[in-house]
Amino acid sequence: MATLTSVSAQRSSRTPSYRTAGQWVAAVTTAVLATSASSCSTPDASVSDAYAFLDLAMDTCGRGDQLRLPPSYLSGVPAADAPEASYVYDVAVTTIAYTARGTDEDLGRARTLAASLVSLQGSDPDGDGRLRNAYPCTAPADSSQALTDASSTGNMAWAGLAQLQVYAAADDSTADAATPDTAVLDAAVRLGTWIHDVTADDRGTGGYTGGLAADGTPILWKSTEHNIDVAAFFLMLASATGDPVWSERAQSALAVVTSLQDPATGHYWVGTGTDGETTNTDDYVPEDVQSWASLVLPGDATSRALDWASENLLVGGDDARGAKVGDGADPTETVWYEGTAHLACALRVRGLERDAALADELLDTLRDAQRAPQTSSSAPSLTDGQSSSGVAPRGVPAASQDGTAGGDSTIYDALHTGTTAWFVLAAQGSDPFSDDGRT
């Protein structure tokens, strides 16, 4: 989750089921595109309240069909410092959360967010298909107002995933208003093309580097997280366009991911050094990579990584445990609520009998955080206000306290659209990397 105020984007004793990236990509293609929505459950009140929070966040910067983005944070340090900051990753996860529940209002909101990203992409000064990592929530028609010139590979992949989820949701709908929008598909193709043209790398096992820094300098390391994101995005592009080149490119991203799994523990390392080949074992081992790999990639290899995260990355009391950012991240006792939602989602989607109790425990931790007293720095009262549907809005903060996440990144006890979106995905058992993950 490569936001300016969230976790950094760069970041076997048992033989894996798939010995080569070529064997793996064939299985991944089937798994990513055919995940059953049957794992989705009936939403409870906490989910309705969370969607109301996402509605409120989105409506702080406009109403109706007006192009806009939801601010990423509605309280705490990030909202005080930059109340209108909207990070593309958070916009993407929020968009996917709307497609997951998929009511008519939800899909209308998802289409508005997708159209806002299309507008920003189309007005970008470089005009090469990229987005920037962050924008003011009120300026989706003017990319020149971007809050940073940086474009991280993972963020571009998430934006593309969101576009394709909106496209797929419309394709599945019988409503005239939900006719698939070719502009959304074209925007996703442009994002994918930019990722490949700018970040494809032939060093080591191939794959994709980190993107472009704010000054336009290429980021030369390769992130495990980014390559997971790219693999899922490109596989979904292959399905949406019928063009097999995207499956071939996904295979390159998968080769990097497979090369970065530790054979002894089963966990995935954060990425490579700037040589694009040497495994970075000096940084922390991140939670998101373990959970996201399990959501995207099938087989025993990723199941081992998810088990490792479940056994090594939980902190807190016996009745309120949650995930920390990673092994070696600081402070070690801070519960990263967004990561807790990642882990709960991955456990629910995997769906083994032994996963149910822990997934429920993690969801209860998130509900406890959601029930805590809430005030907003950048929106109407969360305790007294209601959404357009009359439901009280209640979001989930990003973390249990402010602190260093790892490297030069920070997490905050701040109401967060990205965390709230991950919570509703986890609560509904919906896989954001699958175009059949809707409830």
C-alpha cells in the first residue's frame, strides 16, 4: 500500500506445488478469474456502518455524479496535515469495495470513482498512461494538481484492478445504467502498458521495478508486493481483453514472487536490492505480501506464507489480537488494522476449517476499533451524522496508535478509507484480486 503516509511500497522445507512460473501462471489464471463468490456472507450492521463511512468520505468532496475522490484520512495527523489528500491506492480499494457489495448505489459510486481516475489519467501532463500516487480529492479533472509526481508500480496496478472490477461488475449486470464502459477498459490497458513499458526489467528473474520517483528517476528495486499486484492486474487484463500478452507478462511478475519466497520459513521477503536481483533480507518481512500472495496465487507455497503470518505477526491481548506491519517493524505492539483486515480476508477466502476461528477473531478486533469513539477532522460529525441511506457512518482507523511502520514509513491512529474498505471486503469474504469476488 504505497501511500505517502502509509507503509512503504517496496518493500523451503516443503516442495511447492508449482515448480516453475510457467506452471504457476496457468493455475493462477484459473484461480484469479474463477474465485467463487459463494464465500461471501450476509453483511452485518458493522459492514453497513462502514459503507456509510465510505459514502461520507466520498461526499466530502462532491455529490451525485460529480467527479471526485474520497480523502484517505478523516482524522488524526494525516487529516490535519493534508485533509484533502487522496491516495490512489485507497481510491482503488474503496472502488473495489463498492463493486464487492454491488448495490445500484454502490455501483454508481464505483463508476464515479473510476471515471475520476480516467479523467486524471487523461489530463496527466505527460500523457503516457500513468497516474500519480496522490491527488486532492476535489481535483479529479486536473492532474496538474497532483500532490506528488511519483508513480509507484503497485499503485498503478491497484488503479487498474479497480477499473477492471468496475468493468466486470457492469458486464455482469443486466441494468442498462451498468453497460460496460470501454473508456474504463481502455484506461486499464493504458495503465498496464505504462507499467510494462516503464518498469519491465530483465535483470535477475525479470518482473517489474518500483516505478518512478517524484523527480522522474527510475526506482530500481523490485517489490514482492508490486509484482503480486501486477500479476493479478495483468491476469485480469488478459481475461477482459482476450489478449494473451498480458498472461505472458503476468508470468514475468510471478517469477519474481516465486524467487523471493524463503524456503525454510515459507514467508516472502519484501523484495530485491537496487541491483534487481539480490534478495533484500535486511528489511522487515511484511504482512501484506503474505496475505496478498495467498489471495492471488494458488497452492501450498502461498498457504505456507499465510500460515507464517498467522503464527508470527499477531500482537495484542488474547481477546483483541491483530496483525503488525511485519516481522522487525516498529513499534512491535502496534496493531495495524489495515493489515489485520488483509489477513482476515485471506483466511476467509482460503476457507479452511482451521481458518474460521482466527478470521472471526481478527474481524472482532476490527469491529472493536470501529466501535471506539470517532471524530473527524475533515468531514461532518461521524457520531451524529448519517449517510444518504440513513445509516450511521463508522470507519476503521489504520492502526491502534501512531508509529513507525518500517523503513521511512508511518502508520497512524486515523480513520482511513483504505482500512475501512479492506474491512468490508474481509467481512464479506470478498477477494479484491478476483473479478468474481462480488457478494
